[in-house]
Amino acid sequence: MQALFGQLLIGLINGAFYAMLSLGLAVIFGLLNIINFTHGAQYMMGAFCAWFLLNHGIGGLTLGYWPSLIIAPIVVGIVGIVIERTMLSRLYKLDHLYGLLLTFGLALIIQGLFRNEFGSSGMPYQIPSVLAGGINLGFMFLPIYRAWVIVASLVVCFATWFVIERTKLGSYLRAATENPALVQAFGINVPRMITLTFGFGVGLAALAGVMAAPIYQVNPLMGADLIIVVFAVVVIGGMGSIMGAILTGFGLGIIEGLTKYFWPEASSTVIFVIMVIVLLVRPAGLFGRER
Amino acid sequence: MAAIAERAAIRTAARNQFLVPTLVMVVALAVAPFAGVYPVFIEKALCFALFACAFNLLLGFGGLLSFGHAMFLGTAGYVAAHAAKVWGVTPEIAILAGTAASAALGAVVGALAIRRQGIYFAMITLAIAQMMYFFYVQAPFTHGEDGIQAVPRGHLFGLIDLGDPLAMYYTVLVVFVAAFALIHRIIHSPFGQVLKSIRENEPRAISLGYDADRYKLLAFVLSATLAGLAGALKAIVFQLASLTDVYWTMSGEVVLMTLLGGMGTIFGPVVGAFVIVTLENYLAGFGEWVTIITGVIFVVCVLAFRRGIVGELAAWWARRR
Amino acid sequence: MKAMRRSLLALALAGAFGIGTAQAQMSGNVLKIGVLSDMSSLYTDLAGAGSVVAAKMAVEDSGIEKRGIKVEIVSADHQNKADVGSAIARRWYDSEGVDVIVDVPNSGVALAVAQITKDKNKVFLASGPGSSDLTGKACTPNTVHFTYDTWMLANGTGTAITKNGGNTWFFITADYAFGQALERDTTAAVQKAGGKVLGGVRVPINNQDFSSFLLQAQASKAKVIGLANAGGDTTNSIKQAAEFGIVKGGQQLAGLLVFLTDVHALGLPTAQGLTFTETFYWDQNDHTRAFAKRFAPQDKGIYPTMVHAGVYASLLHYFKAVEALKSDTDGAKIVEKMKSMPTDDPLFGKGSIRVDGRALHPAYLVQVKTPAESKGPWDYYKIVSTIPADQAFRPLADGGCPLVK
């Protein structure tokens, strides 16, 4: 029984991570209808940014984990904005398929370049000393860093949801995606909003990357296998719904955790089984709206 | 009278537009081994060309993007390899067994996936393909990462020794040409026309009385079967069936070949497959750059080259007239 | 001045005649080596471009070109895909005149290449892959297996750690053929040494998060946690084990397949205390250190792993056989010659090649140093014990190789 509690807690932690990771993708798809396959590569860039700041720094000044949490998302977000302005915006009039293929190609390029430069084993990155160590909860040993991940994830997820669903800025954004011409007629610069939103979504991916750097090996391919799972989370939660992605992220983490305990060999497959079932029963996802 | 003659002239012109390039292609391929081209390289390109043509049947003519087509390529490969190696059957039976397995899988997956459209359809195919991948990683008969190795080429029909390079080459060529002709037949049949109309405007097709779901399912199964044929053939040619063929990046590669060659054209996938296989061959010495260049091709195609090689050629040809 | 010019001329003439007299018959007049490696995926760092560097150093150090045999090196990326690897091997043998393939750090690809090499009667120096089947049921008269194999790793690490006091084990196994084989072989070694396996968990490959499996390992209270996995799975499990305080809590981590480049990627604070088996370490003696000092600048500063060393050593021995036979055409004959001569190179020392193709050389149980113990870059290992060549590898009779009468 005790072991089960431990596994549930781990599942919750992983769920928090999945939620934060899929948030960026959910924002970009939910609001902009763009399928961003580069999400995994941007997550990886965030982690590498953190590593770079720690080992090389800017102008001789090395920066640790805490500044990286802010700098990395901004840097990668800017890269995302450049991508959107120069390439993605040309494809808005076309089928979504093309946006997907473009971002898929970009992901290959980015991952390939990083791998050529840095090799494939990865780079070391330590947990910041403030968050190191753990607490013995009796039924398990909880690393402090993992507890921090839950807290950070909850804060970021809630803040994002609040901004998009409850503030005026968020309502402009939601209106702009439903009826851009009308909103533009009201004098709001819709293309600029779209660009900034895309940058924000990319920044979220990079933020997840910085949070992952201390616990997962920082290597150029770290996003490649994760991207499919993140897609599954977003699809199950509902491609239009921020809250859906958050809740599904947490939920899926817990289900995966239980599977790892009772039937470990199936833990990779369970997400896809759920995805197929949800797609057949409720194609818009658990919380989404049919478009 | 004149109208009928004119229509006949148009039909003949259309047929010539297909027959002439096809004849050129077949003749070129038939003499290639004697011109010094390495036969196994062309065999690989032909298998992938068949895979891409099968995929294009679904995407270009059916309008359905499947992200999991690798599962048909790989399943047929594993079944064919297992049949040839463990059950010891002759190659044509092994290939038939592989193809049948993919057809069956196609029927099951199709029945599930057809219920949804667009991106949801693609996601279902991706999810099922991932499940199949994890199943194959663990199933003992696939030998996991090692794959099924040393698959015997055997004697075709019990008579022709496929160990002989030329015999293998012409077998692959014959199968490819036959499948290619079949695809052409399908596209230009009434079935193909209805499929295209469903792709263009599904509600209207339904209002005309066509059961759209049945047509889409049939197209899916046909595409899966032909993809399976490509996979089974590949397993015999390379004497090996491995996890690469069921991994999702293989599904991405076939999308790339079709896009690069020209979606919705009949020669496009063949051209696309040959270009990609040649590229991978040529770049094998510069291993690290293969993924990057593949990515660049994707990006360039999507941004500036959407009709693909054959599509652009056809547009240029039409402008010239 | 004049004397020097005359002696130089004399030397040049002698050299020219020397080339003329030592004429050996090479197919296509050149000895062509194919380095088939992983240049873009998991094993890029431990093999990859470094293997090509090692091959070039082998050609230089053997002096074979000075003795009149022209050598050419080609390389390609098999991308860890058996079909890509086998297609390249086939093309190399059929239309590019390659005589020997070396490296191939992937067992699936290696098995395919071994088969093709046998069909075309060339030589395969398997210095990169791990599957012990290459000298077992898949052995051929054209394959020589260098450096390491799964049986040796399992036996070396399992036996040594168990005898050292780590007698209860829990396994975290990558759930595919390679991982299962490692677990099976290590279990056998542990039990033979008097230890007990308390349990284990099978994990899908390419899994990022090991926390729930590490939790189960902690709960089992086993003294040793065996990591029957490789590549990214291993580095992730080790990193997260440090996070969960596994080593601080008194349990020992046993990596079953770890390379120098993995330790470099983890960093000493995370990897310290890790125990595993290797067959080469750059800081062992003056010869290995000299090799490393020459190697690193040519490979982006990466120090040689045992896979790189294996490419070098296997090629040196191959050259000896080719020169003795004065020919490169009959692969099986060359391998037979290699088996008849004892091996001796600066990196692995003295050894031999068995009739099943297995190269025998000593193995070392190593432990990763703490950051305080490390005196310089890449100074990562301390050598705990040495396993002599005749005990390190699977006994000849147990392999099931048809070449063994």
C-alpha cells in the first residue's frame, strides 16, 4: 500500500511535467490552429540554453538555474517568433497539413544541427544546490526538486489559463482566432497578436526544457521521443482547451504511474490506447469543442 | 460527330500522357543493370516507390493523411520474413502472406480511423502505429532490435533462384510495374472518380447517394495492401525485417517522398522515392547531414515547391502548350 | 652536403626498390577499409567519427603503406538501422571493392553485416557491437569479435561485484532482446558467485523517467541495482538515481554497459561510484596515454573509448595477417591467419583469437572517481580489479558456435 502511494506521487509529479510541457502546444494549437511539431526541438533548445548559460555565460558571466528560467524562454521565444514571421505566416491560408510538415522539417534541422555540434550523449547539468536533496516521507524518498516541479507547474499552468480565459488580453486573443477580420476591424493588430502568442507558446516549451535539464539528460534528441506523448496529451485533452491539456497532463501522469507499477511493460503503450479510445468516442477530446 | 471525335482525341492524348512516360520508365529500368547501375540500389528505390505510390493513393487521391503507414510496411515485412525463414515457404507465398497480413491490419485500422476526419484521422493512425511499434519491440518473433535476419531469398515458384542478382532484380521490376499499372487502373476507374469527388466535397458526394465511408475504407485497405506488398518485397530483397520499418519516422519519410515528388500525380511518388533514396545513398558518407538535409527539403517543399517535382513539371508543360 | 645528397639518393633508390620487392597482390591494387559506424544517433560519441580517426592511426602506426601496400579508408553512417547498414555493406563489397568492414556499434546491424560478409567472403572486424551471438550461434568463419560482448560484461560486473559483497540484486531492464540478454547473463553470473536476485522490472526503451522504477528498486532493499540497459536509458537512470539519493542511501549502482563518453556526459558528481566492466582505459599505461594524447585533438577533444581502441587494435592485427598472406582476397583465409597468430598491440596488450572468432584480452572492473579524486580532464576511472583474458569471456564450448568442433 505504501509503495502504491509512492507511485501515485511520482505519477503526479510526472503529470505536472506533462501538463507544463503540453501547455505550449495547447496554446499554439488551441488559439492559432497551428500544429507545432517543432515543440520538442524548442523544449530541447530551452534545456541547452540553460546549459550554455551555466557553462559559458554571457560576456564572461555565468548564469545559473534561476536566471535561466527567465532568459531561456525569452531567447527561444524570439527564435519562435522569427520562424513564425518568416515561414509559418505564409501557410495560414493553406491546409493545416502544410504547417505540420513545415514544423516537422524544422524540427529535423534543429535537432540535426545540435547533434552535429554537441554529439548525442548529452551534457551534464546539476540540480541547483538550493533544491538538492530530499525529504523522507516514510513511504518514499521525495527529492525536493520534484516537489518544486509540481509547484512551478501548477503556478505556470494556472497563470496561463487565467491570462487566456479570464483577462481582457486573453479574450481579444480568443476572439481574434474565431473571427480575425472582425477583430482587426476593431483596430486590434491581429497578426502581431498571433506572432506574440506563438512566441509565448514556444517560450513555454523552452521553460519546460529548463525545468527538465537537471533531471533528464540534456541531449539533442531529448525532445524527439517526448513530442509524440505530448501530442497524445493535447489530443486527449481536447485540442482547443487549455484546461483540458492541463487536467489531462496530470491525469495521464497518474495513470502512467499506476501502469508502471502494475504492468511496467505496457507503460509506453497505455497513453496511445487511451488516445485511440478518446478519439473514437469523443473526437474533440475530453474537454474540447468540435471545430 | 465532331464532339465525339474531340472527346476521343482528348482521351487518347490523356492516355498517351500516361503511356509514353511509363514506357520510358519501364525500358530505362529494364536496361539499367546492364548500364552499370548497382541493381540493389534500384530495387530499394522501387520498393520505396511502391510504398509511396500506395500512400499517395490514400493522400493524393483520397485526401486522407495517414501518419501510421509504416505499420503496414513493417507488418508485411515481418510476416514475409517469418514465413520465408521459419516456415520455409517459397518467396512468392511469403510475399503474399505479408501482403495479406497488411490488408487485414488495414481493414481493422481503417474501420476505426475512418470514423473521424482530417487531423483526428491522422492522429488515430499515428496512435495505432505507435501501439504496433511497441508490440513489435516486445514480440519474440521479431527479435526486437536485431530484427529477423538472414531471410532466405529462396526459389521463386520453386524454379527461379532469387539468389541470382538479375533474377531478383527483374522479379522486383515486374511486381512494381504490375502494381503501378493496378494503381493507375484504380485511379481512372469509376471507383477512383468517386474517391476524388469525396476528396473534393464529401457532403455533395453523399448527397448524390454515395456511401463515402465505404469508399474511404476501401481506399484505405487498398493503400494498406499495396504498402504491404512493398514491405514484403523489401524483406525478401534485403533478407531482413527490422524495427526501422515500423517506427514513426518511416511514416514521415513516405510523406516526404510523396510531397517532394508531387501529391496527387501518378509519377510523383516514384520520382520522390528515387530522389530520397539516391540522396540517402550519396550522403551516407556524410552521415550527420542526412537528417538536416531531409529537414531542409521538407521546409523548401512546403514553402516554395508544393506541387512537387512532377507537379511543377506538369504545370510548366501545360503552360508551354 | 654532397655526402648527404648522395645518401638521400641512395635511400630513395633503396626505397623504390624496396617497394618493388615487397610486392603483395591486393585486389584492385588497394587495401580498402570500410568504417561503418553510427555518425548521427546514440553511439556517435563512443564510436562515430572517432572510429575513423582510430582507423587512420592504425594505418599510420602499422607502417603498412611504407611497406608498399596502398590503403584507402571509406566511412559511412548506418544510423543504427539494420537495413541501411546491410545496404551499405552490400554496396561496399559488390561495387566499391571494400575488403574489410570494421566497427559497427549496433548488434542488429552487426548480425546483418556478418551474414553478408560471409556470403561475399570478406572480413568483418566486429569491434563495436555487443551481442555474444556473434561468436555463438551466429558465428561465421569471416567474423572476428573484438573489444567486448554481453556475456563478458555480465560476467565481469556480476561476478566481481557479488564477490565484493554486493550479493543481493535488483534489475532495471530495458525490455528488448539486448536488455533481456544482459539481465539473463548477469543473473547467471550473480547466482554462480553465491548471490541472489531479489527482483526486477522491465522498462520500455527510450523511456525518459525512471523515478517509479527506482522507487521499486529502493523498496526492494537490494544491495546492488543492476542497470541492464544502454545509451540514453542508462544515463537517465543514473542521473535520476543520484536525484533519489540511491547511492547515498547505501545501495550500489552497477552499469552493465557504460562507456567513457557516458560518464563524461553525466559529469563526475552524478556518476561517482558507478561500477562496471571495460576492456580499455586511456590512463592505464604509457602506451594508452600516448594514444589518447594523439587521438583526442583529432576527435573534437573526446578521449578514446574502448570501441575506438578496438578499431585500432583489430586493424593492426588484420594488417599483420594480410601482409603475411600477401593478399586480401580470401576473407576466411585471412581470419584463419588472424586466429593462428597471437595478438599484441599497445592498447590491449597480449591476447589471442579463438576458433569461434572471439578475441581474448583482459577485462577490467572500473569504478568512477569522485570529483575530489579526479586530477584532470577525462580522469574518470580507478581500476578496481583485472579479469585475466582466459576467464573474462564465455567458455568456448558454451556458445553453440558451429565452427567449434
